[in-house]
Amino acid sequence: MKQNAVRSDIDRVLIIALGSMGDIVLSLAAIEAIRNYHREAHIVLFTQPGLKRFLTPCPFIDELVTNWEPHGTGEALNNIGQMQSANFDMVYDLVGNEVTAAIFKRFWPKKPKWSGVVPNCSHPHIDRMRQKLHLLDRHAEQLWLCGIGPAQGYSVGASPLPKLNWCEDEIEKSEFGPRSIKLDFPYAIIAPEGPADEPHKAWPIGRYIELAKAVLEMGLKPIIVGGPQAFSMGNGIRGSVPEALDLVTRLDVFGLIGIMKGASLILGSNSDYTTIGGVLGAPVVSIINPVGANIKTLAPRGPLTVSLVARDFKDIRIDQVMAAARAVMD
């Protein structure tokens, strides 16, 4: 495989990237690599509707599709027609689950070249340990099998981070971010929300209250962020630490990214928030619930990230979290 070779014989490419906001941010590293490999191709990205606002201005794609989930026989038949008429030469399935397997079946009778895990695809990702790899490493290995990336591939843990510098214009335009919320003081972001699909894996509220107090003692203002799931946590922290600024559900995606870029520190359970903070290069301390977890798979990636894990949440003390915080901040 040639390093940095560019494929010019493929005109239309489909990328499938589904999952949480954190998963999509991590997938941008693969999406950019595909863009660089197929520089002249028309690249379509299929994802879920909730990510339309974030991905519409992304420079690595030419078209965004969010409505390919058919409901009923009529829509399914129409969807099959859409798939065939799209005339994709190559599909990169960055998800590899039953949803994308169903999409593969809809390409009938003619199927495009396909990178993924579905049986009988042209470019199978056959690593049995793929689910134990961090998403960045999994994608890098999958693309390497397609000739994308350096000839020797990337060692585990060394896969490139996604770039978010293209978000700057959107951050400036955001009505729910740095422009409207004047943050002229040093601050630490606290993200108490757990993983999107497993909210019970969040650190307990009592510990977050202690954490907010410890952040204040460092001379940083605690700012609480999160989605609707974090409402009660945000109210509880603000009730005990009135100096905290509660921005739960008050930020759009680009406002959140802008505020994270300016943070002196980001603290939270393992979630989309610590994942994005790590990618942005902010100092991040992630507290991971070890039950059924693989820290190598889940830990945020970035130049200034530390993840704490123990057999039980109660074994992770505030002084340990703050010691890790001081280390990444230094």
C-alpha cells in the first residue's frame, strides 16, 4: 500500500457514521482520511437527523443524508430505489452493526464495493478484536486495509485525532456559546452526565458537589454542562454550590465546543463531553465506571487526558481526581 496514495477512479463514496455525538466526533478522523484519499469523489455521509446541525458545515463531505431509515414496506421499496440510483462506487461502513448490515442488503441486485464487517463485502475488516479497540484505532485499521494511511499503519494508541478547527466560524456565529455567555474568568467544566446509552454509569451527585467545591478552591469557576439527562445533577450541584454556573441544555453544539476550547479544565464521567474535550486539547480528567468497561476502549484521547478507574466508584476519591487535574493542567 502506498503512503498518501490518492484514489481517483471512484466517483461516488458513501460513508456511514452513526452513534453518539462523541462517536461522530471521533469518526471525523476517518472521514477526513477518506476525503484525502478520494479527493475528486462526491462524498455522501449518512448519519442520524440529530447531527445535521453539526455536520452540515463539515468540509470533508459534499452531501449529508439523514432520512434513509424506512418505515413500512412502501418506504423500504422507495429506499432501495434511492440506494440503487445513487450509484455509489465505494461504501465505508464505520459502524458495523445490524443497522448497516440492513443497508448493505438494500443494495440489490448490484452492490458497491464495501468496507466493513458484513459477510461477502469486498473489503472486510476481519480483526476479531476490533470491538476491543478504541474507535480511533478501529477506524484506522479498517481504512489501512483499504490502502488509506501510511504503509505500516498506526500502532495502537497512535491513530490521528480528528480535527475540529473547521468549527471556528460556526462557534463565532453561535447564539448559545462564547459570544452570548461572557466568560471573562478562568473556569472548569463539570460534565456529570454519564454515557448516552448508559446514564447510570455517571459518578454520584454527592461526589460532583465535592468536586465543584474543590474546583472553586483552585480558583476556577465551575460550569456545569449536559443534556436533559443532567437536569437533576445540575440542579443538585448548583443548590449546594451557588457559585457554579449551570449551562445544562443551554448550549448548542458549536457553543459547547467553543466553551470547551476555553476551559482550564474539564471533569466528568466518561461521556461525549470528556471525549470532545480531549479531542480539543483541553486538560481532561475522565472518571470511568469499571463495570463491563475496557478503559483502553473508552478513555478519551487527547494530549492532556487522564482517566481514573477503580473497582467501585466510591474508591475514587476527590483528592485523587484533583491530583490528576493538577497534573494535566501543569
